[in-house]
Amino acid sequence: MILWSPHPGSQTNFLRCPAWEIMYTGTRGPGKTDAGLFKFAKHIGKYGAAWRGVVFRTEYKNLDEVKVKGKQFFYQAFPGCKFLESKSDYKFVWPSGEELLLRAIKHDDDYWLHHGHEFPFIMFDELTTYKSDYLYEAMKSCSRSSTIGIPRYYISNTNPYGPGHSWVKKYWIDPKPARSAHGTLIDQRVRFDGDLLENTHLMAASPEYADRLDNIKNEALRQAWRYGDW
């Protein structure tokens, strides 16, 4: 039984991409968070405890959806996977030793809670919720591994709009290099632009969703969330 498979297009290309720094943006709904979780999961069983990751949001309450999605997928795909609920843990653990932590960081000083740690996999979920690029840049220092041969990924996803719209746009959108089916290369970092209509599962389950986005009265918000317009 197939529990999950990527949609053709941006999800598939994102999962195949070997680059270290990757952004997955576009409209609401193409499955950006799902793809990020499975980019971590595809290496389960290969490296044991050396394969360690963290997913960041600005608030713990905003990690609820990540936790729910992870439980839905990981528990079925990896028998024995558990989620440790206490805030001192708050992470997925696998019998083979891998860990995926869920953490809230919001203020610049929050970086120091992770200073000195090694995370081969780091993911910022909803990057435009961060008002400045400080934490995004600072956490690059933790993207490392002392074990030879471990892949490293520094990934993020977001829609246009939000308190960090300007700096994310400047870093990821304004350079405007040529696009291709395999992503947009920007100084060795890669951006993928997803579209709601690629997510055939969502469209089948909630066919009215696109219309709801089209009917948002705020023009800037509608263009951002329905069409991925920065």
C-alpha cells in the first residue's frame, strides 16, 4: 500500500533536488509542508542517530499542524516511530535512532538555544512569519554533521505575504533568474514554485478551495495566496 507519493511537478522536483539551500514557495495548497517532512523521511534507516533534523515556527501552537501531519504519515510508514509530547522533548524519534525536533524560535536571542548543535536537516516552515533574516542566517551555523557522508539540507517554505515578506522577496524572488522545470537556481540556492492545482488530492477533497481563495476581498492577499504573486 502506498501511504504517500509526491504530486508531479513542484513536489517531485523539490524532493529530488540535491541542493543544500532550497525554498518551496508559490500559492496556498500545493503541499509544501508535506514535501518538507518527506525530504527528511526519505533518509530514515540510512544513517541512524546521525540523521537529525529540526522544524522551526515562531510559536509552538503553529507547530500543531506539522505534528499532526507527521503522526499521520510517520506512524504508518515507520512502525515504532513515536512523538514525545513534553516541551523538553517535542520530537519524533525512530527505533533506528533518528530524531526530528519541532521547535519555536521567534526572537533573535532564541538562536542561542541551539548554538553548538548539529542539525543536518533544518526546515523553516512559513518563512515570511519571521520579521527579519537574522534567525534564518544564524541557524545556518548549525547546518552540519560530524559524521562523514551525511546529506545536509537547509530548506524553507512560505507563501507571499506576512511580516517578513520584504526580506524573503529580496533574497529569494528579486534576483529573477531564468526558471526551469527543475527549479530556479539563485547563487547555488534553489527555489521551487508550487501551484494549488498540482495538489489533486486536495482538489478532489475540497474542490471549492480555489474559489474561496479567489473570493478573498483583499487584493494583495488574494494575489499572494491564490496565485503566488510577490
